[in-house]
Amino acid sequence: VSQTISGKDGFTSMIANFDQNQSMLQILFAYVDRLTIGGVPSFTGRPPICRKALLKCFFLKTVFQIDSLRKLTHFLHQYPSFRVSCGLSSVPHISTFSRVGTWFREEGIPLIHKQILQEMHFGLIPCVLIDSTALRSSLYDSQAKWGKSTRYGWYKGYKAHICSTPEGVVLSYAFTTANIHDSKMAPVLLQDIQGQNVLFSVADAAYDSQHIYEIARACNIFAINPINPRNGEQNKSTHRRVLSQFIQTILGKQLMKERGKIEKQFSNLKDKGLEQPRWYGRNRYLLHVQLVFLIHNIAYSILVLQHPLNGLAIR
């Protein structure tokens, strides 16, 4: 489902799509039911609210692109069948969603992200792809910054920096304002996948940096990218000399061709609502990005790895 909530007609259309598709939400909810997550303490003396039920609500919000917690609570009140599907006997107060959203952003989602990757049992990963994509925000967003994008030119917003497999699994990611250069975040992405058995990382010329090469080497990864002629004297480094020869080999050329796949991944993720140009607030945007990546990886794990014939459903 890739439409925005816009009044009653939007709700009706979404419910129709929910019934027709057998619902991505049912797949996501089944995965959440397997997780072990504690409850959210209540400040009113009532029993704790299950975090799994609240995560299902956040999945619902993300899949249906509901753009605020207030609209989410309104949706759950208006359509109690969705509330029941999430495992809630009543609709929590918006402050509860806000409080648990902070926990998911800072602790819960990073833990679940790691768990999903462990369940995939990758073994050897021949190569990973590294790049960033522009995420526009509202011009009134005081926390966003101006940056330059190949597609948009100058824009105000954020960036999602991603390290993924060529097949589309998001292995690691970082979220920054738009003014942060891509090369600044590559070391973070590489260090986050240090536990994976990765041979090569593939990126564009923006990542031609001695610091990145050193971090990659420390992670036992061979970094591949076009040599940036503007780096001048740095081109004399040992890695660049080896790299300039390697990218002329058959294997090097094949790996360099993989770079284009990450642009298709970005397009796919944006079709799922990754970019929200009217939004404002860094933490709000970050939680949304985390949820999109989490949903994407869960869907890949279940639809592709466990049921390969269904793979086209998420591509």
C-alpha cells in the first residue's frame, strides 16, 4: 500500500487493498508475535501495554503512510478491527505512542534489526553496496539542513546512508542532515557490518578516501570505487595503486557494475514511503526511516528467503 491518508476515501481504499493483498501487515504481525519485548509501564496504575502491540501500530502507521500519531489514534478509533489485529483492547493515549516511539528509535528497532540479520544466516557476502539518498523534509523543519543532491539540486532535509547487499537487504544505515558528506558516514557503515563475512564494498567516487580504505581494511573488507582525480596527491597511496589495477580486471569490472543496483533499491524504498517531503523533526523522520528499513528486511526475510517464489512481491 503506497498511498497517503487523506480523509475517509483514503481509509476506505486502504481497507480494500488490505483485504485484496492478504496483507503485508499480517506477515509483519506474525513476525512481531515471535519477538520477546517487554511491556510499557503505565503511569495510571493500569497493566503495562505490550510493546509488541505498539510496534504493530507503528508498522500499520508506516505501511499506510499515516503522517502523525494523532491521525494514527484517530484511525484506530475509527477502525477497531485494526486495533484488535494489533492486539489492543483500547487505543493508547498519544503520549504512550510518543514515549514508546522514543524507545523503539533508540533501543528496540536497532536490536530487532540485528536479530533479523542473524536469522538470515548470510555466510559469505561477496560484496556490499554503499551510497546515500536524499530525503527532503518540510522547509519549515528547523532541524533539517540544506544539502545538494544529483536529483534534486539544493534541497532541505536529511540523508539516509545505506550499506546493502546487491539483492536489497539493508545491512547497516545512518541518518544525517543533508549537509553531511557521504564519505563521513562510510566508516560507520563499514564498522557496523564488521561481524559479517564481507569481501568487497562497492561505492562511487565520493567514497575515494584514504580514511575509508583504512577502516575497510581493519574490517577485512576491500573497498572498491572509481578513483577521484580531484584527490591529487592522495592517488599515490598503496590502496589506490592496487585499486586502479583491480578495477580493470574482469572481476573488478563485474563488481563495479553492481553499483547501479543500489539506485534501484532507493527507488523501491521511496515507493514504500521512505521520503516524506512535508515532514519536520529529526527524531520523527528517523523513526519513520528505521521502520521502513525494518519492514523491508522482514519482508525480504519471509517472502524471499523463506518463500523464494514470492520474491517478486516486494521488489
